[in-house]
Amino acid sequence: MALRLCRHYERAGFTPAVALYHLALAAYRGRTNVVEAIDRCRRLLTDAGTPVWESFLLPVLAVLEAMNGRFDYARVHLEEARVGREEFADPGTLVTSWAAIAAEVELLAADAERAEAILTDACASLRRAGEVEWLATNGALLAEVHYRQGRFADALAESEAALATGPPEHLTSKAIGRRVRAKALARVGRGADAAAAAVEAIEFVAGAEALDEQGETFAAAAEVHALAGDAADARAAWERALACFEQKGNVVSAARVRDAASAHH
């Protein structure tokens, strides 16, 4: 399949390495189990052809390794990608896709401060450049970072800014922004708004193939229910979140959900 896709890209006038990058993204974002996705990305790297395209595949491999708890490997891959883009490609992509994935790695590693530093610099650069779509994505991720830091008012403001900024059809920024907004609303005492936002967030990702996004959305809904004292609904949402992460093979997020569910019991 990869070879066929590469040939189609060549006939269309694009480098076949673009196809490899999209195959890696599909393995990461979709339903492919993490272990299988890691193997796929390693195989794709051998076909990348140039350090430029390696620098785009390496962050995808990095976040998958982080899902598997291998944070040292993930950070090595991120650094290799950073150097590769600075030396061989447009370094402007460091504040778009590289920053987003690097922040996800640090969130998985429970290093919110490191994630914040990456995203704060990236968002400042994106604002200066007028890059709206990536600003929405990285701003939504920054909202998640603030939430993990206990900065709930900041998380609410950042999530609402990201939702206002991103294109209506943009899955990533809207999914992250909606779920962070829901749980941040619950934390600042707006329970009714939080409950409605949680329902909207779940409906938004319902038809998506992105297991990780679904897992995080159910986890956010569980927090909203738990904070409202709805133990049964919280338990059901935790279970659905855990099922998503276990199906994906994201052992780090699965463990986080188990801990959070236990803390609320």
C-alpha cells in the first residue's frame, strides 16, 4: 500500500516522502496499536530518503515511544528532528508540527513546565507570522498544559481563544479546545456550562478515528461528572476513556486515567 501511495504522489508531481509522512501520521492518530505504529514508523524511516523527511517522521515516532513510556527515546528522536529541520529544512516548521508533538511528549512524561516553554515560544512565533490554524492547535495544547498545572482560569481562557481562532472543521484544535474548556469550566464552578460542554466535546469526536482524542475527551467528561458529584456517570466515562487508551496501546495515558479514577473514588 505504501509503495502504491508513493507512486501516486510521484505521478502527481509530489515527493513520495509526503506519502510516508501521512502514513506515519495515520498510524499515530488513528486506531493502529502503538506497538504496531512504532514498527511502521521505523520501517517508513528507512524509506524516507533524505534527512529532511526523516525530521518529519521522527517526531511521530517520538510521541508513539512516549505513549509506550519510553521518554528518553522520544526526546532523542525529537532532538534529531529539531537538528534536521534547522540544518536541512524550513526551521519555521519547528513552531508548528514539531512544537505540537514535542509538547504532547512532555505532557505524556508529566513535564508540564517543559511543554509550556515549548508552546509559549511557538505560539508567540505563530502570532507574529499570522499562522491561524497552528496557533489554534498549539494554543489548545497550551490550555491543556495550564489545566495540568492547576491554572484553571488560564486554561479556560486559552481553550476559548483556540476555539475562536481555529477553522470550524479543524479536528485537533477543536477536540482539544472543547475538552479542556469543559473540565476548566467545572473547575471554576460553572457546573451546568461544563456539563453541556462535555456533551458537545464527546459528540464532536464521536465519528473520528482518533482513539487518543476520544480517550482524552471521555477522561475530561469523567472529571466534569466527578466534580459535579455524579459518581456513576464519572465511572462510566473513565471506563470509556480507559478502553480507548487500552485499544490504542497508550499505556501512559491508560495509567493516568486509572490513577485519576481511583483518586475520585
